[in-house]
Amino acid sequence: MSSKPPSRRLAILGLLALAGCGFAPVYSDSSNLRGMIAFRTDETIAGYRLQERLEQRLGRSTAPQYTLQVTMTQGRRSAAITDDGDTTRYNVTGTGTWTLVDSNGQEFEAGQVAAFTSYSATGSTTATQTAETDATARLSVILADMIVSRLLIISPKLTQ
């Protein structure tokens, strides 16, 4: 019993059907959200980094149709403690609560994302402070990317 591999004709017809269905890459530079959203974040370093990443991903708007308001909360907790009671690793946790508001001030969509990063506290004081700063910067980027992913999922509703 042998099975015949699909014919070349079938593969070509499948590709043509897929090309004609209207699918577009979600993560392309020509996303239908590019330039449509103004961003409002906390007036903190983490909020600035979050807004910077959102603008990198979705573009800075000159005539926004929507406003994305994001509030971040961060925390730090010990992740690794030695027998002597010294903490050698920390987790930086964060949540981003976001609301997408249309030009009339009506809430269009809302959500919350959460993530964490870690850093080592075994080096010098300067090395530990630098590692903590880097971890909080990475957390802002992670949260922004998660928010953009949620927005890309709802983007067909935005352009109707």
C-alpha cells in the first residue's frame, strides 16, 4: 500500500487560494495600526521606555484616531537566597494595565499584561545596580511587546 504524494497542481492551487484570501502579515511595517495610536504612559523612566518601545513597534502618530493609556506597576522580590541569608538573585515583576480609547473618549478595548525579569546581585554594588536597571528596562520592553501583540489581535476591529 503506497500513498501518492500530493500533486504539484494541488500545491499551486493551495498557494493561489491562500494568496487571494486577504491574509496580511501581522508584524509587517505596513500594519494597519501604524501611526493610528497616541501613547500615554506613566511619567517615570519605566514609562518612558514603555512608550519608546510602543512607538518603535507602532509608529509615532501625528493625527491619532486612538489613545493608548498604560499604567505600569513594578515590584521586586528575592529569587535566590544563600544559607547565610544573602540574596543573590532578584525577580523584577511588572504589570501593564492598558486602555485603548477612541477619538470620542469612549473605551474601545482594555486589558492587562504581566511579566518578570531577573538579575544577579552577586557582583559589586555598581554591577548590581546596573543589572537592576537593565532588568527594569527589559521588563518595559517585554510589557510593551505583549501589549502590541494584543493590539494586533484586535486590529481588524479597529479598521472597520
